[in-house]
Amino acid sequence: MRNYIKAARLRTLPLSVSGIIVGASIGFTEVLKSSVIENLQTTTPNTNLLQSSIFWLATLTTIGFQVLSNFANDYGDGIKGTDDNRKGEARMVSSGAISPNQMKRAIVVTSIISIVTAILLIYEAFGEENFGYSMLFLILGLISIVAAIKYTIGEFSYGYSGFGDLFVFLFFGLLAVVGTYFLYVKQLTYIVFFPAFTIGLLSTAVLNLNNMRDRVSDKNSGKNTLVVKIGSEFAKYYHYYLIASSFLFTFLYSVLQYRSPYQFLFMVAYVPLIKHVLFVMKNKEEAKLDGELKKVALSTFLFAILFSVGLFL
């Protein structure tokens, strides 16, 4: 059990739920505002996001997808030999702590659990009235499972072709934030894409940092990540653009949707990110980037919390 917990990579979970927190907070506050303005409820509306079943089911579903992705990544890289000489924390399949067959069973079990929580989430959000929306989100859930598995597993795994950044941006950013928002309000507006871009860009920055650290071993094993393709120097500039543009999108959102100065609380999360960027600029040893992964992931989680708090204050 200890080995499976290690393979689940619990330190990645705060990053995975950041998009859910942001999307839920925007959607929940809009529903709350509509309930008050239009007097749609005869009783006092629920003002606590943490009492929202949609929020918790979305969080559980996302955690399931993240653990599934981590299991699949451990398995895929393990059987291909990519993790044999990797830096940082040891992987379970490559180290022999978990056999490939055991990890395959874990992937199947996690997939089943994830799809069950996704179905519960869909029913809670749409009930029996919105069959079209239910089918759409069920398909998105199945696509998420396939994407999690195909990142490193199979002959045409997209993580080995340099498309990992795009998929992380789409699933961690757009789908997580915009999808969760839609579960609440049942409609879309362009403005919600701005914070979704922020989460997507910061999540991509975490992946880019991971790929910068593993550049040499990935190149030697045939894992052609974007960093391998563009080189370490351009990967650094790419990293700076990811973090800088992530700030600009939410800053623009806060200006366009301005209600109180508390909406700019999210800027506090960029203090450690600025320090991180300065470290990357000066760093010459790729192995030292391992410690920065947690900083960027936790800063993204802090951003999500502060952004949400700013909406409710």
C-alpha cells in the first residue's frame, strides 16, 4: 500500500484540484448572485462553497483522474525504461517495487472509481432534465481517462511526442475551470476563460519544469518532450512566458469583473513565483530544479485559494 501511495504522487494533487477550486468559486458566486437578485429561492441561499456537493464530487473525480494519470505515467515510463536513470523521486515500476501487471490492475481499478464519481457528479449537476449536458460531460470524462492513460502508454503516447504541454493546458486549465463553472451555471461566458488560462499556464509551467529537470534522461530514452525539442535555453524563456502570461490573464479578469480590492489577493501567490523565476534564470544544473516543482505547484494551489477568497469577500 505504501508503494501505491508513492506511485499516486500525493504532492501533485493540490495542483490538480486548483482548477476545480477556481471554476467552482466563479460558478458558485454567480449562482448565489442570481439567487439573490432574481429571488429564485424562497429560503436563504447556501453561501458556503464547502457545503456544495458539486464541488466535492468534482474534486474527488479530478483526484481520481490525477492518480490514474500518475499510475499510467509510472507504468508507461517504467516499461519503456525512461525512468531508469531519472533524477528525483524513484518510480515504482522502474524500481521493481510494483510489477507492471500490478500497476495495470491499479490503473483499471482507478479508472472504474473515477468514472463512477464522474457519473455521480454529472447526475448531481444535471439530474434527469439535461440529458444532452449529461452525455457531453460523460464523454469528456471518458476522454479524460483515455488522455491520462495515453500520456506515456502505447506506441503513439503524446507525452513522447512533445504534446504533453498542450494536453495539460487543456485538461488542467480549460476543462477543469470552465467545466466546473458550467456544472454550476449551465452556460458559458468568455470571461471565465481568463482564469482558466491562468491555471492551464501554471500547470504547464510545472510540466515544463519537470521536463527541464529530466531533459537529458528523456533525450537518451527517446522521450521527445517540448524541452528536448527546443533545448534548455529556449525552455527557460518559454517558462518565463508561461508564468508572466498566467498573471496577466487573471489580472485582466479582476479588472473587467471588479467588485472589490480583495479580488487582487491572488497577487500574493506570485511572490514565490517571482523568486522561482529568478532561481531558474540563475540555475545551471538541471537536477536542482527538482525542488522547484513543489514551489510552483503549491503556488498554483495558493493562487486558487486566494482567488476564491477574493471572490467571496
